[in-house]
Amino acid sequence: MTTWIRVARYHLVDPIAYLVGPWAILAFVFLVNLVITAVQGGPNPTKALAVVFLYFFAIGILSISRSLPFGLALGVSRRSYYTGTVLLVAGLAAVDGLALTLLQVAERATGGWGLSLHFFQVSFILAGPWDLTWLTSSVGLVLLFLYGQWFAIVRRRWNAFGTVAFIIGQVAVIRVGIVLATPTHGRTSVGSFLATLTPARLTGVLAAIAALLIIGGLAIVRRVTV
């Protein structure tokens, strides 16, 4: 536990990346959309909130590609570094997810900031009760961070060839999923599941994927070269 705390403190030595960065970018994108909505003079159901999730994906990559070598130089094992980093981000995601939820509540109360701007309300995904919005936001932030870590881990362990194979494999899985989800001679089990997918179920699926990424990350990070 002490080692994990040391890892968290190590990351927070540079608070810009983990504490300031996501909110600075989000504030800028929000102001841009606020101006656009005011100029248009009509409802704007934007999906620009995705920028904060993409930011977590980016720092997931940097946590391995940039910060891991120095962390190991301080005497931290690969698994302790990985676990401490994930626990830090899980805590930050819970706080950031709550902040996004409170901003969504304020947005609803003000009728979209008085301009019908739906910035923090994302159709289907973040449009339910506040507690589900908080959970979905937090899980989504952690998932994107872990996904970014996986890209960096694969790149360090198997180089460019492994990265290309990793991407091709994901494209193949998505393609197969699309085929299975498309009804042909009757609806498939995958298609039936997607047809009944609710925001709560989606959150559960995302949480399950995040758990698998954590387990897999712990298994392969121990052989990562720096």
C-alpha cells in the first residue's frame, strides 16, 4: 500500500497532467460550444464532452511511455507502478465524474445555460439519473485511461509490429461484432442484447471491460522493457 501511495505522489508531482489539464481543455471546449450555441440561437446537443475522455486516453499512454522508465529508476516494480497508477486514476475519475454530474445537474436546471446547450448531457449515455451519470462517467474515464495504457504497453513490449497487430485485432473484433449484431435470418443473441441495452447495462459492460484490461495489464506489464 505504501508503494502504491508513493506511485500516486510521483504522478502528482506534475499536477498539470492529472489535475489541471482535463479541466482546462474541457473549459475551453465548453466556452467554444457556448459561443457557437449563442450565435446559432438554437438547441445544440453537442458530443464535445468526449474531449475529457480522450484526454484520459492520452495520459494513459503517457503514464507508460513517458513516466514508467523514471518510476522504475526510483526502485518501484512494474506491477506496483501499474497498480498505484490505476488506483490514482480510479480516484481521480470518481472525483471528476462527480464534477461532471454536478455540472450536468446545473445545465438541466438552467435550461442548457439559458441557451439550450446540452454539453454535459449526452444522449442515451449520460442522460439518466445523477447517480448513474456519476457511475458511467467514472467508469468511462477509467476505461479510456486503461485503454491508453494498453497501447503504450503493447508498443513497449512488442514494438511497432505488435502495435499494428493490436490495432488490426481490434478492427477484426469490431467487424465481427457488427456482423453478429446485424439481423439476417432472425436476430442473433448479440443483436438481441444490443437491442435491450440500457445506460445501466452499458455501464456494466464498460466496467467488465475495464476489469479485464486491469487483469490483462497486470499480466503483461511485468515484461515491459524500458
